[in-house]
Amino acid sequence: MSIRDHLIRRLNVLTEKLEKGKAEQGASENWALQMQLGLIAKERGDLDTAAMRFRRVLAALPSYSQTHPWPEAHWHLAQILMAKGLYEEALPLMEELLTINANIPEGFGQLGHILHQLGRREEAAAAFERAFALSSNSSPMAAQSLAYAYLDLKDWRRASHYLDLAIQLNPSNVELRGNRAFLALRMGDYDKGWPHFAEVLSEIDDPTNPDSAQHLRRQLGIDKVWRGADLTDKHLLVWCEHGLGDCIMMARYIPGIRKYFGNCRITLLAPEALCRLFTASNLGEVLDIRSCPNGPDFNFHFHCSIMSLPHIFHSTGHREIPSTVPYLSIPKQASAQWLDKLANLTGTKVGLIWAGNPKNEKDALRSLPLTDYSPLFNVPGLAFISLQKGAPAAQVSEANLPVLDLMGDCNDMLDTGALIQCLDLVISVDTSVAHLVGALAKPIWLLNRHEGEWRWAIDREDSVWYPTMRIFNQDKPENWTSTIERIATALRVHSI
């Protein structure tokens, strides 16, 4: 028997005696014993037993807190309740803890976390402010919590201030540095945003594509990284990373490489789903477009990530975002088959996408069920066509809604683009197809989640990236009702 097991057995025996009134110890010792049992149970992962022990501590008379200035039973019980998602129960415990001792910065930090989870964001920010002040403005965690609290409140100035402070206190935190870059880009501060983005790019993992997020960067090394040097008579390798939408978005820069940096040979390594689309689009007369998941098997002079192109162009004086569309194209013969399949539809043809990649950490904030689009189906004169791939596509048949689903015939982005060319409008959540529609210069109405996204700036209804895009911003987190109603109204009163 281990020492810990022996101690637990002995303490349990003592507890049974105390509870039966057979022990001679006083009540004040009873809570101390329960505290120790609770701590041991918590360490062993037996949270239910630990919670029971801590509740007994709190019920003991006289109160343990009268002689115990650190109200740890409150703390540990609140932690257990938070781990179970019981934030309403944890809140009064943390408030009482801070009534007993108002000089505990961690207590205000946890109070802020609880309030945030309960949707009380202004109060959460105030709690984090108190935590930061009690830490003499030196707590990296409190500064980070404040930055994120003000991001939630869309107080961009304060969020930027605390992001800078948090990074000063914890400069190795990649998440913080990434969010600082994204916030600067969202605010339109490209002089700050693009350098910060380039700085953190090599450290950003891609949860949607873990096998290729960084492997090419590691394989290719830093010796041949292109940062804007003259490329005349050189061979440049441009390789894609991150999501398909990112690759489509940044492909606009490729034609400018020869224009600004010299006549060179360019090879583009792209995901399989984009290869035919990029080849058909003749991006700046790129000579070679390949899908090489294991890296290049040929020689080149320089290489760069497609995501680094905005920084390279901006830092070398070419600061205007290339926004002329279309910069991607679809062969006419590719669209011909779709014209035949849509021939029997009458009215304005509207494509719908309601869900993104579920592997994206923000997917729950942007995706919605197809049934949420129901108000759109009451607008007369429209014919709806699904552009949805993946598991959510099954919702068309499950919901029995008037949406034509032909996506089983779409094998890559060229096929999807060919179908889009036959439509009058696309309504989409923030996913790769929205970028494809914009790059093809087709009308796209985007549902932008409440917290926003750096690509779509702050509360804009248009896009600096896609002139044919109209943005419908979500009014309240996790509630798309009013956004959908505004789209339905726009469908009724505006010509497309």
C-alpha cells in the first residue's frame, strides 16, 4: 500500500468517527480534516468526492475562514464547478472568496473567467482590470485576459493596448503575437500588421491541415527564403499553406511578382483541390502548378509561402491590395454542363453555403444549420442551389427544403467555380467558397460572425479584397436570426 493510500484510509477512518460523534476533536478540527481529504480527492481526480468534502468545510461552524485568511475551500470548489461547466454555481463562491479576501489577483482573474462564460462581458473586463492592478500590472495572464475581454467587447483600442502589454510580459506567446497581427490588420494598420503577421507566420500551426502546416517550411529551410529581392532570370517557388480560402485570397499577388520583381520562372505548389483552378486561371503566366505534398523534387533559387506575399509587396513599396477582379477564371466549357443541369430552374439563382470546415477552431462561431436560412425561402422569385460540401450537405435532404444539391458532381474548386459562374448570387458563411466567388467577381453576400475577422476589417459592409462582396455582420454572438432577416429583406428590395 502506498503512503498516499495509507493516508487516505486513515483519514477516512477518522472522518467516519467524527461524523458519528465518536471523536473528541472539536468542530474546528473537523473542517481541517475535510479540507485535507478534499485536496487528496481532487489530486486523484475524484472531483465529486472532493466537492463533497469542500462543501462540508464551508458548512463547518465556526467558519474555517475566520482563522484561515486564504479561503481555499471556496477556491477549490469553484475550480471543480468550473471544470464541470457549472459557472452559475461557481460565481457566488468566487464572489464570497473575494469578500473574505479582496487582495487575491487570481480570484479576480477567475471571477472574470466565470463572468465571461456567463456572457457578462463588461463585468468580466472589470474583474480582469482588478486582477491586473493587484498584480502591480505585471501578470501576463491578466494582461492576456484583458486583451481578449476587450476584443470580445470590440474595444479595439484597449484590446491593442493590452495585447502589446501581454506580449511585453510574455514575448514567446505565439497566440498573443498572432492576435496582435490580426488586430492590426483588422484595424487597417498594415504598416504594423503585415510585419507582425510575417514575424509570426512561421510559428502558426494550422489545425485544419496539420500534416502540411509547417513541414514545407522546415524542409525548405531559411537559406533561400525570398523577401523581395530581384528575381530576374531566377526560379521562384511559391508554396501554399493554411486553408483553401487563404490560398485563393493571396493568389491575387502572383501576377505582380513578374511585374515588380523581374522576369522569372515561377512554380506554384498548391493543394490538389486548387491545381486545376489555378492552372485554368493562368496566374501571371505561372509556368508550373503542381500538387507536391512531400515537397519539391526540383531545383529553384528562392522560395516563399503564398501567405507572405502581402508583407513582401507592402514592405517593398507596393502597398495597394490588388483588388481587380476577376483574377481567377473558369473555362466556358466547364460551365456548360451546369447550364444544362440548371435549365429548368426559374428565377434568380442563389447559391448557399452554411457551414465551414469543422476542424477550424472558430467553426462553431461561423457555421449554422441550413434551417436557419428558412426566412430566405419565403422570398419569391428565387431558386436555391447548394454549394455545400462535407457532412453538413446532408441537411438538404434531412430538412426537406427547396434547395437543389448537385455538389456530388463537384470534385474540386474548378468544378465548384464552374457551377458558381452559372449563378446570380451566392450567400455564404466565412469559408473558402466565399473567397472563390469573390475572386471570380460574382456577387457574394457574406455572413460575418460577431467577433469579426481580420480579412473583413471592422464592421464594414464592403471588402477591400473583393469588390463584389457585401458583408452582413452578426448583431449578437451565437444568434444569426436578425442577420438572416436582413438578408431576406435585402433579397426582397434590391436587385442582384
